[in-house]
Amino acid sequence: MARQWSEGHSSSILCVAVSPGPEGLLASGAEGGEVTVWSQEGTIIGRLTLPGEDDSTSVVFSPAAPGQLYVSHGEAVSVLDPRNLKGPVEEFPGAGEEEINALALNETGSALAVADDSGAVRVLELPGGKVCRTLRRHTNICSSVAFRPHRPNNLVSAGLDMQVMLWGLQKTRPLWTVNLQDVAEEEDDHQQRPGQLFNPPLVHCVSVASCGNVLGCAAEDGRVHVMRIGSGSKLEQQGAVKAHSQGASQAHFVSFLSHPHWLVTGGNDGQVALWDLSKHPVVNPEGKTKAGATAAPRRKGKNKAKRKGQPQDKAKTTPKAEAEKEVEDEGAEGAEEETEEKSGPKLSICHGDKVNWLCPAMLKGEPSVVVADQSSSLTVYPLSPL
């Protein structure tokens, strides 16, 4: 059953995060600079309105110090103590060149990435907040950033220029760039669901699975674009899941279910869905006989590397599953839609309101997803039907 967490905010909630600490506190940020910290039961632990009253656009707990909460508002980042929300413990004014859209911390808590409206991504050293890198390649708003687990110097950024980039922080140019509009044109696969408007794949959210090698990007075309990174940080394969009938606003890998390739998505169609991507051809290329519409346009000569890099998944794929996969892949493009339906979401929730943010969380031992929408309340759904 869904639960409502109310009275924490007076306006639309824009972002949510969960602490990695044993208490697993949650924080939400809303319009007007509001920040609220919640217990796992949904009790309000503290509330604060940040000076300047710019919208709180992103909240993130430090993985190294759960007692530190980073909040972006306007061009600034404030560091808060979630247990004692009296005011900022530390402030990084001008952390962004323009309004900040997203924050990300690496696993060691030593670097904070800041994505802003100018398209720039700044990397701040922690503690201290000194800017050590400014990455400029996006030609429009940079909407989302994520560090790769197990690689604290690798950063993924995505934006409204339809580009996804992987950066090695030693350099100020990306290791690779994918333009999702080019991918869509190369696939020549514009047969969208009935009633779906044709929208360009502006990227709203990027997430990296805990294995560090699989990316999911929620885009305005209603799809979640999936990419697999191979050895040497090369882009090995890419494809997509037709996830929503309108723009997909959120995609987050869930780290606490049976494997790292569960993905929860939310969209402007008011739907929240949970996907098992472990058998998706991009995530698990074994058993695939044809390139098909979902395969990457840039796969030349990569087959051997992929097979070598994926022994653990091979064990999980039974000959029967491989055969079924091959049969599915024999289908023409029209059948891809059908396949997509068959391998549709494992859980589909009609939330009914446009999704602003999703946060997968273990709440009192129960796998859950916390949903922020246009309202001033949070909704918590159990993922337990799994």
C-alpha cells in the first residue's frame, strides 16, 4: 500500500535522497529553498528554508560521512547537518556558473560534481569546495551527473542537448560522447507507441548501476537509453527501453534488490515502473544473434571483448533463455514493440501525477521507492510484490 508523507513542505518537492548510514535518513528539497529531513517511518526530523529562497534542486548525502548533506540552490551549494538543521555548516557560493540542476558525489566523498544551466560541469574538491575541474562540452543545460561506482575519477553527464558524456577527471575533454538524436536516426526506429508525441531525446536524468558498467538515461522521448561501458572505459553497446508514453523524467538503478540491473523509472505520464534489465541485450549481450533495433550502432569488432568481460552473466543465461532470445531477435522492427511489451516492467504503478524525482530506499527493511511529484507530499510505494 502507498503511504503519504505530508507536512514537510509547502510547495512542490523537486528532489529526494537517502543516507547510506544505518539510520537511513531521507532528505527532500522543494521550491523556495525548503529542505526537510525524514526518518524511515516518515517522521519529520528537521525543516529549514535556505537563505535566498532559490529552489532546492538537488540533495545528496555524503557516502563517507552520513552527517553531511549537500543541497544545491541557485548557483550555491550548502552543506547541512541532517540531524541538526539550524543552518548551513559550510557554503560554496558560486559553485555553479548558473542555476545548478544536479549534484553527485563520488564513493569516497572526496569530489562533488555540479551540473548547471550553462551546460558546464564543475568538480569541487572536498572538504573545502575548491573547483578543481570545469568540464564544458554540453551546448545546452546540463541536467544530470553521476559518478561511476568503483571508478571515482569517472563521471557521466547528460543534458538537454541530447548528449551523454563520459569523463575521466584527469582531462577536460570527454572520453566519449553519444548524441541520442543521432542514435535514434541511425536506428530509424520512430515507431512510437500510439498516442506518444514525437519528442526529441532530451536527457533529464542519468544513473549508473552499482556494477559501474551500465548507464540508464531517462529522456523526453519516453525511453530510457541504456549503455554498457566495456574495458578501457569504452562505450561497448547501447539500446533503449520504451518506458513511458510521455517524457521519462527519472531513472535510478536500485542497489538493494537481487542484482544490480533493476531500474526504477518515472515519467510525465504519471507512471512509475520497475524494470529488470539483466536480460536486456545491452546489459547481457550473450545469446544475441542479430544486431536488431536495440543493439548499438557502434559495436564493430567488440564481440570478443564483450564475451570475455561478461562471464558471470553467461552462467545465468540458460540455453533455453538464449534460444528464446534468438527467436525474439528474429522478429522485424514491428515485433520489437511486442518483445518490449513481453519484457515489460515487473511492476507498474499508476501514480497519476507527473514525477519530479524518484528515490529507491530500504525503509525498515522493505524495498521501497519514494516519489516526489507536483504536490508538497511524498508518496512511498513498496517494491515488495517482487
